[in-house]
Amino acid sequence: MAYQIAVVVGSLRKESFNRQLAHAVTSLAPPDFSFEFIDIGALPLYSQDYDADFPEVARKFKQKIEAADALLFVTPEYNRSIPGVLKNAIDWGSRPRGQSSWRGKPGAVLGTSLSPLGTAIAQQHLRTVLACLDVSLLGLPEMFIKHEDGKINEKGEIINDDMRKFLQSFVDRYVAWIQRQLGR
């Protein structure tokens, strides 16, 4: 049975390390896992004024989240938290009140940055936000990855055997977690 996974990358940067990481991780999944990278850059800044008349781009965003079986969040860390663009997307997906597209979906969080801590603080903030939206997250392994050249190239291809093994261990746990959560 196929699994549809929505990938939400919290960076808009063209050569985002986190987008590269997301491509690397998704390349290691079994063939019955299908990944759709969800664009969050076109969403306007959320305002409750939109709740009565959602913009088309926000409706399509919500539909893509709702069509997914599970979620994968890949986030950078900006000023010890999640990027505004990611929080904005999460807010859009949770609205209007009582109509959250995130509710009940299993998922995971990971990320990379130049910091020795990786994206540890941003991931904790993101986990807190997602918990209140009823997203059930994989607890372990936590993936606080310090970005280093020579591990994943600009195309998202893994070019280091140790990194491949490390990411494969995450993917194996993620796949098993999603299968368990969805009962398939």
C-alpha cells in the first residue's frame, strides 16, 4: 500500500541546506513512500480576516496537506526558532478555527544548520507548535545535524557513506513509525 508524505521545508532559499537534506532523506525511502514537496512561499501572511474567504493558494495548500497520509518537516533555525515562513504555513493549515488540516497526522521533524547544535532549538519550538495541532511526531531519533560540506551535495545527493548510514537509520525509523501509526 502506498504512503503519501507531504514534505514541508521551512526555507525559501534557492540553495537551502534543508531542502538538500529533505531530498537526501526522501531518496532513501522505500518505493511505496511517495513524497510531495509542498510550496509554502506563495502563502500570504496569515490574518484571521482571511477565515471567511480563504485565498485560492491557501485552499490548495490545505488540500495538499489533507491529501497526505503523513508529514515530514525539515527546518532551519533562525534566531533560535523556526522561520517565519514555516510558522505562517502552519497557521494557514490550522485555520479556520476547528478545520485544521494537520489534525491526526503522523510526522517527523529534522533539520540542519551551520550551528554545532544543528536546529535543536527550532525543532523543539516546532514540536511544541505541532503538538497543540494534534500532529503525532516520531520522538527518536532526534536529528540535530550540523551542516558540513562533503556530506550532501547541492542536488540533495548523499556523497558521504557515514551520512548515508546516519540518514538511513532515521528513514528506517520514520517508515516504521508511519506504518505503525497508520496501521498498514
